[in-house]
Amino acid sequence: MDAVTSSSWKRAVTFTGSLGFLCASAAWSASDGAPGIFSPSSKPYGRTYADWSGDWLQWILSMPAGQSPLLDPDGRYCQLGESAPVFLLGSNARGAAVRCCTVPNGRSILLTPGSVFCLLRLNAGNEEGLRACVEGALPLITNVAVDIDGLHLRDLHEHRVVSDLVGFTLPGDNLFGLRGGRYRGIVGGYFLIHAPMAAGQHVVHLHDEVPDFDFVSDVTYMISVGAHH
């Protein structure tokens, strides 16, 4: 779920859609071994998971609607706004999608199967209210799942993270019909950072549901880990 949610949960922005793209020919197969997910208590590259989740929110909301990582139909926008050392993957706000994405060799990958965010002055008047907004919405996200190269990850609740208050610039052409400009907000959800994957092809599947809003998000990333850019 990716939504701007009021404290009464009566006002939310969600998006649904359907699968419409399959990647070009490639030999996608499961790899051996457990995925190298950083512990939620760790500090990948000297920063906490709360820090990285705030970066993800800034990245998601800085993109115009036509290039949003939440609506990317096939992975064509997955390189936009990326910077080392962690490659950010968008969740999906339109039902189901398959995205093909090339990730430079040596880059970790941030996965977000489900999240919710609340904005200052729109959802609450202070940081404490925003945290209450996010914490109240998180239990609505159900059936969260992550599969990496055919391996189903367990204990995802340990990766439920709430960011600090972060600022960002929302473009005039945004998904939420809000006036463009500077905003501040907090995001909460499921965040996992995968250590750099081996060169080659990988399959990452992310899924979550919000039954109260009749919302289902499902995205499969066909990832090709290549050379440094």
C-alpha cells in the first residue's frame, strides 16, 4: 500500500491496475543459497533502516506522475534518480506488474513490499500526529510477501520500519492531486536491503494487500545485475 492516509482512515490515495508486460527472452532461474538481507538492527553503509526508508519516500515522491516508480509499467523508469550505494526499487500501485531492471554490479538493493505515508499539515499537524497516522495504518497492510530467486522470505514483521520526519519537493504533476512544493512526511512499511547480488539474472517478487481498501499490489522484478555504470 502506498497512500496518503488521514487519521480516521477515511481519505486515502491508492491505485490499482493489471499485468500487461512480459520481459523479453531471458533465462530466469532460481539461484542456490539464502538471500543476503541486512539485519533490521544493522546500519548498511553507516545508515539505519529508518534513514533508508526516508530516502525511499523522498525518491518516490520526487518523481512526476508520468515517471513514477509506483506506476512504472515495465521497468523503463527504474534508473531514474538512482545513486550509489543502494539501488531503490519501487513498489506497485496498480494491481500487478512485471518490470525488467538492470542494476549495476556491486550495488545493494532496497525492497519495499508494502508501505504507507502521512504528510504534515494534511494528515496531522505535528510529528507525533504523523507517527500515530502511520502506526495506525500499518496494521491494514496484510499478506506481505517477498520472494527472491524462488526463495520465500520469512519473519518480514522484523523489517517493519517507520522513518524519521523527512522533507521533499513534490512536483506539480504528481499522483495525488496535491499542489507542488515542499512537504514533510513520515513513511512506515516493510523495508529490506539486500547485499549486492551476483552478476547475472535474478527474480524478485513483492506482494501486499489492504483489504479495507480493496487494494492488491503485486510486482515482479526481473533483475539483471551488470557492470558498473
